[in-house]
Amino acid sequence: MNNRILVIEDNSDMREFLKTLLEDNDYTVYVAKDYEEGLRLAAQEKPDLITLDLLLPDHTGFKLYRVLRTDRDLKDLPIIIITGVVTPDYPRIHLRKFFDEERAVRKPEEFLEKPIDEEELLAAVNRCVGYRRYSPSFSY
């Protein structure tokens, strides 16, 4: 059985890019465009991995991250953050502060910035699937 990945991304072009790339590499992919759909599919499908954009239209990906990491049934799902939120106005220091403040929850396994490098993404996905219970390699 193929590993199952849930892609949570509000940008339709990026969603399609990630879905196609992952399916072309033999992953089963579910896609969600917002907080509600992402949370529903995570609970329903229990994927092997979630990729999560931090900026979503209805609620932020930050909120969804907290919910996923504190839900009894979902907290152990590996998460790769994929975002374009790192800008001069919103540097990595803000992301560091967010994840440092979330001490009660596990940090993401990987953190990738847009635009996404295909090889970097596939390497991150390959590191994450099958390593649910291990320490995250997240660094900032």
C-alpha cells in the first residue's frame, strides 16, 4: 500500500503541483484547501504525513497546526510545513517564536519555504514517512 499524504494548501496551483509531484512518486494524495477540510480529512483518512501551508483563508495554518498537535488521535501524524510566509516583513524569527511558544506540542518534522524545490520536498517526505515516533529534524 502506498503511503498516504494529506496536502493542506489554499493556492490551487500549488495544491495541484504538490498532488501531481507526490502521485508521480507513488504516494496516495488527499488535498484540502482550508482549515475545515484539512481537519476533516486528517481525522477521516489518518494519513501517513501532512503537508501544511501556514497561511490559510478561513483560519490560519498556525491554528490548524495547534489543533493537529493537540488532538489525541492526530498528534502523532508527521507534519511538513510548506510556506511562503518567510519574508523580510515576517522573517524566520517570527516562526521560531511561534514554535518556541508551542512547547507543549511537537515541532514539525520538516520546514520548507516556497518556492518548493522538488528534490528537497521528496527527500523531506521520504525522511518523514515511517518515522512517526522519532524526534523531528526541524531546524530554523
